[in-house]
Amino acid sequence: MKIIRQSSEDEMLNKKKIIIICSKNKAKNDAVSSVMQQYFEDMEILSLQTNSGVSETPVGDEEGITGCMNRIKDALNQNENGNLYVAMEGILSETTYGTFLCGWTVIYNKNENEYYYGCSSKVKVPNEIIEKTDKNKRLSDVVAEFVGSTGDEVSLIGTNGMLTNGAYTRTDEFMDSVLCAISSKYKKLQRWIYEK
């Protein structure tokens, strides 16, 4: 079996991209950087502190996506020089089987006036935590209290990381959602094809 490295059809589109992340959060920035380097050879990443305009702990897809859209608008007001604007929101998703935690990403392609959407996998949140959570409280603070930790410790791996014993961290969550969003438009830089 030999492996052939094949260039993506989109390699010609890989002019320098200015990517603006609508957050200073380390997990979100790490996620975007990790995913985008698979898609663009020449890029510059900038981070802006933005306002989501939604609850501290958004509930439901609509509120999560709205928060992302608000962050993009805020980022555009601060800096209009980006090509791609990446906004992320962690949300709670309520079902009859319990409440789940996941992350949404919305990417705005300013050059083409297009939006791309992606969502991560979901992790079930124990009922004891949900009972202590409200829209004005950050979920990570409630989780920190529940597990006897600090908000700073929880922020390192996120609520997901705490609930999965480090197996699926907040960075992993947003890598998933960013990947789902960006891949709806762009192909990875390289593909590996296996031949017998």
C-alpha cells in the first residue's frame, strides 16, 4: 500500500486569510487555531473581546446562534479588516432525557457575505448541576462549586472536561463545532489517499 499526497482543489484559494476570533477565551482560540491551520497555509489570527448579548449560560440552539451572531456584529464594529469572523457559544440543550452541553460556532465570510454553522457533540449534565444553574450564572462556576474546584481550574478543561474526566475538553468541543462550520465551505489543504 502506498500513500499519495494530493493537493486540495482549494489550494489556489489559500491567499492570506485574516481570521478574527470573537473571544479572548483560551480554549476557543486554541480550537480555532488548531482547525484553521488545516485549511489555510497563510493566515493571521486576531482575538477580540466581544459581547454575546445573551445569557451567561445560553439555553437552546437559537440563543446560542444568536449569541454568535451578536459577537460577529460586535467584532465587525471593532475591526472590519477580517476575512473570516469566528464566534462560539457554549449552550445547554434541554430534552425530555435530560440537559446536555454543547458548543455552537458561526463563521462569517465577509468577502462572500456567507455564514457557516457548526455544532459539537453533546455531553449530559447531571441534574444536580442543572438545578443550581440559572441564566445569570456561568455554568463553569456552578460546576466548580459542585466538584469542589475553582472557576479557573474548570476553565482550563471546561465543564465538558470536568464531566468527562478530561476525555472531551472545552477545546475539543469547539474544535468540533469550528470544523463542522468551516468544512461546509472549504476543503482541507491536503488529502491522503490510500492505494493498494
